[in-house]
Amino acid sequence: MGTTPFAGFDFTAFWDDREYAREAYINDPFSEDELAAIESTLGYRLPASYVWLMRQHNGGIPRNQNFPTNEFTSWAEDHIAITGIMGIGNKRYSLGSDYGSRFWIEHWGYPDIGVAICTCPSAGHDMVFLDYRQCLTADDEPAVVHIDQEQDYRIVHLADNFEAFIRGLVGDDAFEL
């Protein structure tokens, strides 16, 4: 690859570091061994852009929490909303926690297509996943999808990769709410 993920993207006002984010989402920095252990548990190599972002800020709540869609979801006709991005670690909403990616697949019946990376306001009735179904090699970037439990686990494509998903997040003012 060689290029730095998120070149030109300003993260200055990206994160909302309120107390709840620090308690439930934001993890301490992780080591290479911890990353390898999480990837082993998940059964997937995490995208370089995700790992890069987690090295800068390991999980949390973004200020812009909406992603536009061309299809309806149980949340809205034209977008989805997220409440947080899971980090690499063991905070309540992190990839390695009891409520991490494997929890949503094994206990809530989400399809085993990849890694749950974002929680949504529905408290588990919809989630954002890295979708590895089209990845042919370990270097392929997974797509980002919204999975809607309330609609028989309907999958809506959001972005071709994690970086495009993060760059595409917008605030409430982008929609008529």
C-alpha cells in the first residue's frame, strides 16, 4: 500500500470524548500481540485503515453519527445512525469484550460475514459490520455494511472500505429529522 490512511482528513473535531465514551468505548493503546490475539479470535485480519485509526484513538463516539444510504433501513429512509465505533480492547463496546463482534453473531444471530465494528441507537437491533464475503485474499479490504435484525438481517452496502465509511459520516443537519 504505502500511503497513509485518511490523508488530508481532519480528525480535530471528529471524536466526542464525553465520560460515557471513555467508560464504554475508548480503550488504552494496544500492542502488536493484542492486535494479533483479537484478529485470531475474530478470524479476520482487520483493515489497515481501521488499525491506523484505532492507533490514533482506540474506539469512541464520533460527533458525526450518520451515514447516507440509497435504501431504506429501519432507522430512516435515507441513512443509518451509529452510536460508537468499537476499538481494539476489552471496554464494554470493543472487539474483544463480552459485547464485541462475536457476541452479536453468536447470541443475536447476526450473519457470520465479518466483524461488527459500530453500535447503533437501536441497542442491538441493527449493527455496522466489516463484510469479508467478497475478499479473496488477506490483503483485500472488506466492505462496510449495515445489518438490520428487525428486517430479517437485511444487509445494506454502505461503503467499499472502512476509510470511505469514516469519511462519509455526516451530522444530523444533513437530514430532515
